[in-house]
Amino acid sequence: MSVNQDTIAAIATPPGNGGVGIIRISGAQVTEISKQLLNKSLIPRHAFFSSFIDDDGSVIDSGITLYFPAPASYTGEDILELQGHGGSVVLDMLLRRVISLGARLANPGEFTERAFLNNKLDLAQAEAVADLIESSTEQSARSAQKSMQGVFSAQINELVTELTELRIYVEAAIDFVDEEIDFLTDGVVENRIIRLLQSIRQIQKTAQQGRLLRDGMTVVLAGKPNAGKSSLLNALAGHEAAIVTDIAGTTRDVLRERIQLDGMPLHIIDTAGLRESDNSIEKEGIRRAHEEIQKADKILLLIDVRELETEDLLKTLPANIDITKVYNKIDLPGIAPEIKQTEDGYSCYLSIKTGEGMDLLKQHLKQSVGFNEATDNVFIARRRHIEALRKGYEYVASALNQLQVSQAGELVAEDLRQAQMSLAEITGTVTSDDLLGKIFSSFCIGK
């Protein structure tokens, strides 16, 4: 059980009027509160109709009551749910009555936090509860459900188990250095570390896809002035978000639009045209453009199809961010719309003015996130998960380097320990109170 023995209560349904309103109560005083509130004995997992009694004996409301005794409940504590009418006034009256009987108002996310503290959920599963509630698309909801069911956690736990076993092997080899066989150079440790790196890399790829489904993909529109960046922003947004003129360098500041592309969340950022300029305002716009480019998940490099020379422009863009070349204005030379893949990546030929090829670009953006693919193996992920996986990968890669270059067993073991700690942060096996406070404070009250 959790250290905190307070009994907590909250309205678990959204504010406003509705057909049904639910109040959730969790803690050691549930049975005592029910005696005074219901005048009935509680039967575990049995739904029954009851009146909710005020302190003067009058009826506040009536509805369905459900009782889940510890430890087989959402929080691992005794839980009582009162399902009455959904009026805001009657729910407030009922909540005040419950608090007067010894409960206190729950903090945001406190029910799920108690589920985590009582080992009903690990931290990744607990976060997936909030992600499921906040899902804006069907696919992100399905991915969140995968994480709630423990798909992500199971993969992380396998990595942590392998790291633990490998650490034991390495530390045993250090302790028995006088043996005839050098266990650090016989290839076993090296092969296991290489397999670990491959496994982490695969999970990173899936986690990144899950993160984009949750947060949306940030797409930066870059290119020379008058290549069509602002026109593309307007076309994707479906309204005149940016000023479009024939004057080069019209866009001086960063413009942002959050859109849904067939239900997929996208953050579209239009930037100033990239070129040499003596104008101080335009130079500041170009500086801000490069700042946004560095933070992008994907770059759409707009190019006038009549100016195919792009090498100088490509050299100014980061090599670690996915770039799709968008050749605009194909209506002028009469080129057919198409999208093709080369060794350098994807190129899309279209005309923003006529709309030719726009469907190809939209399809490409959805495929970049895996939005059109089956999500059976995709779990929801957050930025902190991506960062923990990155750190874990770097520590394991460092362990491999220590083994191959210096053959320093102690340093290999330490790097593996650090990798284990980093990955364990994802499920909360190793965590801090500050992290827990930050995570659960973002939940809605009543969950």
C-alpha cells in the first residue's frame, strides 16, 4: 500500500451538465463513509441502486453505487464510485458531503499515482492513461491502449533484464581474472552488447513513431524566397494563414499552424526565405528560420522546379533531420506530379497553385509518421522516453567501445549500470519524486 493513507475523492466526469455524473472515492475510510452516505452494506463488485444521504437525513441524489475492495481495484485501495445525475450543482453537493465524512479533495492524477505507488501500473502505463484520455486521433488512442496494456513496458523490462544479466556476467569475469579463460575477450560479452544495441535501436524507432502520433509531427517549411512556402502553409491549413505576394522575402517572422491531416496532428511552421541579405529585419527572420529548422521532426525544402540547383541550400540544413524536397510550380514547364525516392531521400513534384500533386504530399506526410500503417506494434511514447532510450543506447555503445578498445571490465560494467538506470526510469523502477510530481500533475482531477 502507498505511504499516504488519506482517503481522497473527486468528480470523475467532465464539468458541465450531463445524464450521469460520477464521484470516485479511494482510501481506507471508504467503508466508513459508505455507512453514513448510503445506509447500506457494500457488496464487492455489485452494482445497486441507492440514495445518497445528507447529514440531516435528506436525499442529495440517487443512483448506482459500485464498490471495489483492496487490493483488486484501480488504485489498489478500497474504491467507491457513486454514479448519480450529471448536474454540476448536485455533484458539488455530493462531493461536499463525502469530504465532510472524512475524505479530502484529490490532487490532479492522484488516483493513477496511487495505482503506480501500489504496483497496479508502472510509470509508462500510468502516463498512457493520460495519453488515452487526451488522444486526438483513433490511431493515437489505439497506441495509448497498447502502452496501457504493457506492450512498451514489456520491451523495456526485457532490455533491463538483459542488462542485469550481462552486468552479472561482466562483474563475475572481473572477479575471476585468474581463470584460464578471459571471459571478457571470448566474444560472448561483445555479441550480447551488439544485440542489445540492435534491440534498443528498434525500440527507439517504434517509440519515435509513437511520440509523433501523440504529440504530432513538427514540419518546417524551408527554402529560398518565393519558392511557395507560405502558399503551402495556406494550402495545408485550409485558410489564408500567411500573406502571399510576388515580392521576395514577404515572410519575415515564423508562422505556426496546428492542423489535422485526415486526423493526424501536424505542426506546420513557415519560415523566412533562406538567402543572403543586408536587411536587418530579414536577417533576423532567417536566423529564426534556422532555429526552427534545428528543432524540426521533418523539413519540407521548397524549390522552384525551374531552379533545380539545391546543393548550396542543402548544405545549410542539418544532416540528422529527414528532408523531403518539394519541387513546386510544375504547371509552368508542364511536368507531371509525382513522388519518388532516391538515395538522398524523397522528392515530391507538385503545383500548390493548381493543387496537382498535393494529395501525394499529404500521403507522404502521413506515411512519414506511419499514420497509414497498422499500429498493432506501435505504442504511445513521450519525449522523456525518447531521451531515456537515447541515453541508454549511448551508455551501451560506450560499454562496447570500452570492451573493444581498452578491455576495461570495470568501465564496461559501469556503462552497463548507467544504461540500466536510464532505461529503468521509463517504467519508474528508478525514478525521483520531482519526476512523479511533474507527470501526475498534468492529469485531470478524478483520474
